[in-house]
Amino acid sequence: MSLIGQHLAAQPGWLVGKRGGETVGLLPFMRKEGALGPIFNSLAYYGSNGGVIQEKPDEEAKAGLIGFFYNMAEEENSASATIITNPLERDSAFYHAHARHDVLDERIGQITHFPASASGEELLNSFQDPRPRNIRRAMREGVIVERRQDRDALDFLYATHVANMEAIGGLPKRREFFDLLPRIMNASDWAIFLAVLRGQPVAALLVFYFNRTVEYFTPVVVETYRHTQALSLAIYKAMQESVAEGFSNWNWGGTWLNQRGVYDFKKRWGTTDYSYYYYTRIFNSAVKRQNKETLLAMYPGFYVLPFSALEHP
């Protein structure tokens, strides 16, 4: 929360539900000021999953936190407020009933659940073709993968990320985000897996670690070395280490329903699908009269509403 809050110049916060002095639920949120009014997200930054967190199920407390979130946003003259649910909770029906949303957006979450104690070969065999062949090709090419956190690895990750995103017309993350990693995150909470061929970095992957889940966050590959399948080997090595360290889940993040190529790439790593949703209430109808570029500039890193809901997309 502090990393994203500082990077986006936003205010992070928590709603705390209590009963008889006992905490019965939490709802994380972030608030971003802007020309049309503040935007509230649970959570912000490239579709981060939010929603109510509970140790024990308590539907009354859960509904109360959801309602309080939207009421708070409305009272603070918000332009819009969005809750992005956690795919592992599988509780979309509850949000459908209680969010009273104006617009809805859907993503497919894809997660690889690691075997309890898989050797390298067992893990490899759990993937679908052509992933095992891709990984073995990278090994034959002589690609070596190193776990790193140094400035050179960060520099390569960022430069290649920008090149990859510009090549597809995407929106790259800003340099500041990568610079903040070693300053704000604990060393045990993140890593870069750098793929090197004949002494030259050719691919890399940034991952985050929390609880028993690994977050696949920023994959990059130098275009002229894509054929070596170095990125596939970097992913595989990161997975191997994760299994050895006791992690259970590899979260590939969300995929748009129309991103069939991206979906298929992830699916062949032995993933399970989990749908999750963006529940948005609009309090200032002026947001619908903006275009995509204007909203991205006003509220960088925040979800305002589905672009399909814009009157002039």
C-alpha cells in the first residue's frame, strides 16, 4: 500500500469493521485527487485485487464495509468508486447483491496452484505444450537465470519493459515505481529473475511474494532474443524456487475477456481460471464525457470506469 500510495501520489487507508471490540473485517482503499473529484479504488494500480478481508465469514460486517466504502466516497464528492474483488474468494454473488454498482467490468484471473512437493521435472510436466519444449530450448541455447535485486537488473527490467510496451502501444509503468522497490519493499518480498545469454541480459521477470502466493508482475524480453525462449526459462526458475520456499500459488493476474493470446499463454502453465469483477459507482457523470487519454492523465494508475461506458471513447 505504501509503495503504490507514494508512487501514485495517493492516500492509502483501511476501513475497519468491529463488533464488541473485535475486528471482524477490513477493506483496503486508495484515494486519488483529481479535477473531477477524488477517485476511490479497492485497490488501485493495474487492477490490483481489493475487497473485504475477513478471518471468519461475517456477512453482516462484510455488507456494512462495502456500503460504508461507497457512502464515504459519495460524501467526499467522489467522481467514482470501485471495488475490485479477489478471485480466490469466489464471492462475486455477494458483491452483485450488495455493491449496488452502476457499471460492471469482468476479468479472468489465472492461477497456477503448485503441487505440494514437486521436483523440477514434475513441475515441468504439469505444463501444457509448448511450455516444456520452450523451457528445454532455452536450456539448450545456454540461457542462465539469476535471482537479482541490484541496480543493473532494475535498469534492464525498466528499459526492456518500456521497449516492449511501446512496441504494442501499451502504457509502461513509470521509472519511479521500479526505483521505489528497494527503498520501500523488504528484500524478501520481491525479486527479479534475470535471463542471461553469453553474458548478455535478454529477459527478466519481476515477482512479488506475499503469504503463500507469488505475483507475476512485469515480464520482459529483448525482441531479438524472443526466439530463445529465455523468458519461459526465467518463469520456470522463479516457479521452482517458489515451490522450494513453500509457496502454493502463482498469480498470473487478470486477463481481459478479449485477450485470447494472453489468456492462452498463461493457460499453458497449468492455470485454473477465476473470474473476478470491478464494481463501480459513478457519482459525477462528467467522467463519462471524457475520453480514455484524459482519464488516464487525470488519475494515473486508478480505475475510474470501464472505457466502454464512456460517451466519447
